[in-house]
Amino acid sequence: MSENLKNILEEWKGLEEEYQQLQETHRMYLKKLDELSKLQSNCSSSISRQRKRLNEISQLVKKSSKGSSEEDAKILDEIKEKIKIRPNAFFQMEAFLPKKNGLYLSLVLGNVNVTLFNKQSKFAYKDEYEKFKLCLTVILLLFSFICYFFVSYRFSDVILNFLLVWYYCTLTIRESILITNGSRIKGWWVFHHYISAVLSGVMLTWPEGNLYHIFRNQFLAYSLYQSFVQCLQCYYQSGCLYRLRALGERHNMDLTVEGFQSWMWKGLTFLLPFLFFGHFWQLFNGLSLFRMAQLPECKEWQVSVCGLCFLILFAGNFFTTVAVVRQKLKTRNQKPKSL
């Protein structure tokens, strides 16, 4: 037997041993995967049962509270407090269990499971989402600047509007995945990106004409300003969340800051004038478009639809910002009293 053949046989023997180990490891992996699947099903069904029984007990506690003695009332109050805490515990548990996709994700992705099963994966996905949002915002800022000051071709406007459509549609998908994995994004902040995607899509289909060119510079200036404000928001929110996570007061999957600390007020008061100016610019855009829609030469349906989208964005953004500021002020004023 030649030396070369001996070397080949030794290599093959080592490879065979590694292959046997691989088969055993894969067999154990499939076994653990089956066990994991069963545990996930058991946890999900247990949470459903717990929720059902919790509702039943809540009803019983409400009925028993009427006419109960002082001692019984104390016990019932303790049970009520524990009942209030329990839904949040279920929410934290379900963040690590497979869930059915909502209507939007079902329509876009089908029945694909998008649940991430460990904290590292969840945080990595959320961190990547924030980087994506910041990078695209900077790109849109630069592109809006170029279109406004240097380029006046319709083709460049189409690219900008297409980028806006793609950006907002991608955000809605990514945010839906984040919600499935435990992020507390809700209310207007979810709906905002749907309206923005519709607005950008309608702007993309607006045909070349005199009315389009009248509104073009106003829209580009607004896009430029909006991208600038979004960069400020990203910087403010990431700073707040970084500090709260460092203090152990905020969940890794949170995106917007619902809690409030005194040190946040300085940054928020700096940001508020920019936010409100942007909101009123949306109102101005909406009113400008509705005035434009009343002109005899206006035949494009895009004018009225864009005007409506801007008015919805103004109303949602303005009242939500006012509500957030009011809540922050209320929380800030209550803290010294409780000390």
C-alpha cells in the first residue's frame, strides 16, 4: 500500500468518526426539538387556561367585594392587585412562544413563524431594525436635499417616492415582527407608517403636470425637514433607552419610551418645537392640497387623497404628542409629592 493511499485512508477514518458524531448530535437535536415543540404547546395551552380562570376569578372577586367585611375586603384587594400583575407576566411568557401571525403579517408572509426564541436574537433583531431606520432616514435626508437644491427631474422624484414607499412598507413589516416578539408598539405609532406608505405611494403615481410642479418643492422641503426631525428622534430615543437599560428599568425590546425620568425632560423640550413645527407643516400641506383640488384645472385624484393623508397625519401626530407631553408633565409633577 502506497504512502499516499495510507494518508487518504486515515483522513477517511477521521471523517467517518466525525460523521458518526454528527449523526448522533443531529439525532439528539431532533429529539430536543420535539421536546421543545411539546413544551411550547403545553405552555401556550396553560396560559390560555390561566387567562380563562383569571377572568372567572375576577368576576367572583367583583361580586364578593359588595358587602364584604373589612378583613375580607383586605384579602380581596390583595387578590385584585395580583390579578392586575398577571397579564403582564403572560405577555412576557408569550414573547418566547410561537404565536399566530396577525392579519397584516399573514397577508404579507403567510403562515411563517416569526417568533425569536431567545433574548439575544430578539435584541439583535431590534438593534438591526433601529440601525436600518437610522440609515434609511439619513439616505432619505440626503436624497431630498439633492432633489430640492440640485436636481429637478421627474425621474429623481420617482426614485425618492419609491424609496419612501419601500421604507415605510418595510417598517410596517419589521414592526409587526417586533410586536410578535414582545415590543410594546401600539396605537397611533403603528397606524402612522401605514398612512405614510399610502401617501408616498399616491405621490409616486401623481402624473407630470403644472399642479405637481407647484406642490413639488413644498413636498421636497417637507421631506427634507421630516428626515432631519426623524434623525433627532432616533438620537433622543436611543439615548433614553440606552440609559434606561443600563439602569435596568426598561425591557430590551422596547422601542418608544413610555416611562419618564426627570433627566429626559431636557432632551424632550429641545425636540418638541421641531416636532410641533413638523405637525403644523403637515396641516399646511393638507390645506394647500385641498385648495389646489378646488381649482378648475385640477383633474388628478391624487391631490385630494394626498391632502387627506396629510390631515390624518397632522391630527394623529399632534394629538398624540400633546397626550404624551401631558402624561410626562403629570408624572413629573406627581413624583415630588410621593417622596
